[in-house]
Amino acid sequence: MRARLILVLNTLVICSLLALGVPLATSIVRQHQEALFQDRLDDTTRFAAIAVGAPIGASSSDVGSELTRYRQLYGVPAAVVDRQRSIWVSTPGYPGNDTPDIEAGLRQAFAGRHSTEFRTIWPWDDRPLVVTAPVTRYGDVIGAVVTVSSTERMRSAVTGDWSVLAAAEAVAVLLFLALAHLLATWVLRPVRALDATTHTIATGRLDVRAPAATGPPELRRLTTSFNEMVQQVEATMERQRAFVADASHQLRNPLSAVMLRLEGLALSLPPGSEEELQELRHEAQRLTRVLDDLLELALTEEGTAEVETIDLAVLVDERVTAWQVVADQRAIEVRRNWEGPVLGAADPTGVGSAFDAVIDNALKFSPEGSAVTVEVAEVGDDVEIRVIDEGSGLPPEELARIGDRFWRSPGHQNIDGSGLGLSVARTLLEASGGRLEVAAAEGAGLRVTMAVSVVRA
């Protein structure tokens, strides 16, 4: 955003400088051209006055010697031409009367007018400057004096002045660029602070606030409103976490009492009630697991992760070994696929708990005699822990809902669970700056990917 603001400011400055510089550059050309033209016009007029007293057609005259001396001093060819376009006298280097500029000048002179500036001589225009003056006797035009001046010196002077002008404008652009940079930095300093604070909050830290703004009043008000909004969100989430934790604690004691009373009631039930009693015990145990998961989720959202460099291959290997007993009970083969140490930045407790929730789901929903593959590998800037099962999988519309709290697939309602396992795993990973992704595996089943930042030695 700062680059765009600086670009806009400097575009306006450059356009303003061009709007001033182009007319000034044109004025410089006109100034030098007028000085040269006026000087040549004075000289040509003086030669015309000398030519009046000389008989046109004579072989020599005072005007001839004047033109020759003028050619020697200033290098400007000149000629006197009569009404029939015949050259009476000329100096070396005179190009003749056939050039368009000389022809146009002679037409003006024979009409009784001195030359006027009819074109602008730019530095890249190497055509000479032609100046003519009529030679009049007794009110009649009897000839014309023509001077043909090189414009090289004038064009060099114009180029030099233009160079100074361009250097001045370049310095002005650099100064305005520095000023625009300072202005953009001052204006956008609160925006950068808000951006950094927003990024920190997005990682789960709601205790940070944007620093007091020093920029424009609108941004100061925005910073204040943003901090108030974050404070309200933090307070709301804190109340929500406290409510979940308190509810879990408060419900645990009554539930324990109900289970004790249920066991006492079982002693007095008539024969044949064992099936209904077992269903009641099952529902009570399920409610206990839900309360435990709710309490764990509340504690997870409230706690802060202690990120450190850990060998994820070793951590995953330990957790797989711990779950091997469950896999053996269901005749499920757990395949391990990784090589050597794989270092990542994460909270070891959080990643271990998240992996437990993921592999628990994989073993729970995999059929007996199948396999669960666990992979650990570096992928770009991340370390990915992938758990791939061979279960029935989920359709795409249900796949998008995995990780929602308390959501369970309609096809898995007969399998024990609370629908909070992957929610807890995702919360634990996000606290370490990681992420959890669920996708369909090749063939059948699901592929759950846990990703944290890689650490390279």
C-alpha cells in the first residue's frame, strides 16, 4: 500500500513538473532563437541599406566587400539577389536560391517585408536560419539581401540550458520522492501497526493491542475502535471458555451421582433388565466422554502453546507405539513411513495430543484387518504428519464439515465418540502456528494432515 501511495504522489509531482518544464523548455528555445534572429536581422538590414547605394548588376560594390568581411568574421554566407532571382553578389558557402527556406524568404523580401520567425528551431533541427531584407530604392523593391546562418551554436546553448533544467527537475523529483516516502510512512504507520496486530491476533493471541496511533485522526479513531473490538471479542471468548469449563465441572458431580445410583438400582431390578441397564450405562459413559472432551477443549483454547524445536519423527514414533495396543486389538497394521530426524517448531504436548485425537479416529473408523499409514516428511516450509486410513471415507459434502464441534457423520452414529476430537486437534495445532487438513485418501478412507513449521539445521 505504501508503494502505491508513493507511486500516486510521485506521479502527480512528475506530471506537475512536466507541466512546468515543457513550457519553460520551449521558452528557452524561443529566447535563444529570438536573440539569434534579431542579431541576423539587424545585420541583414544594414547590408540592405548599403546595397541601396550600389548599382544592381555591377561587378563589384561596397556591399560585396562587406559581405566578404562578414563571412570571414562570423562564418555566415550571404548574397544580394535582384528581382529576377539572379545573384548579384555572394560569398562562399551560399547554397543558392533553390532551398525552400530561401525561396520563402525572398518572397517576403520582394513583397517589401523583412523576414519573420516562421518556425521553431529545436536542438535536433540542423537546418540553417535564413533571414532576408528587401533592398528598396525610391519606394520600389529592386532586390533582397539573404543571410544563411548556422544554428549549431544556438542549439548547443539550448541543449546546455535544457540539461540544467533536466538536472533541476531530477533533483526536485528525488526530493519529492523522499518527501513522499516520509509522508507515506507517517500516514501508514498506524495501518502497519494494525496489520501486525491483526496477524498476531489471527494466530490466537487475543491479549495484544494495537499501539496508540500518531497518524491522521481517522486512523487514530480506527485504532481505538479496533482495540475496543478486540477487547470485546476477548471478553466474550473468555466468558465462553469459562462457561464450558464450569459447566463441565458442575455436571461431572451430578453425573457421577447418577452413575452410582444407577449401579445401586441395578441390584434391585428384576431379571431380564440387563440390556436396558447396559444401554443406560453406555449413555452415561458417553456423556462422561463428552464432558471430558469439552473440558479439554476449554483448557486448550485458554492455554498458550510453548513452541520449541522438536524431532517430530521421534514424537510420532512414541505416540504410535502407545497406540499399538489398540491397533492390535482390532488387528489393524500401523505402517510407519519416515526417515531420520525431522525437526519442526511446535508445542510437543499440543502436537502429541492432536496426534492422539487423529490416530484415535483413524483406528476407530478403520475396519478390522486393514492398515493405517503414518508419514512424517518435509514439504516446502512445513513438516507434515499424515495419517491415512482405509475406512469407508466420507462424501464431499460431509468432508467439508469434519472438525466442526459435535458434528458426526450420519453413517457413524453407532460408533463411540463426541464429535470433538478433531476440533481439539485443530485448536492445539493452531496454537502452535500449525494447521490441520482432512481430504479423501486414494481408493478409500481419509488422509488427515497435521502441518507445523519446519526447522532446518
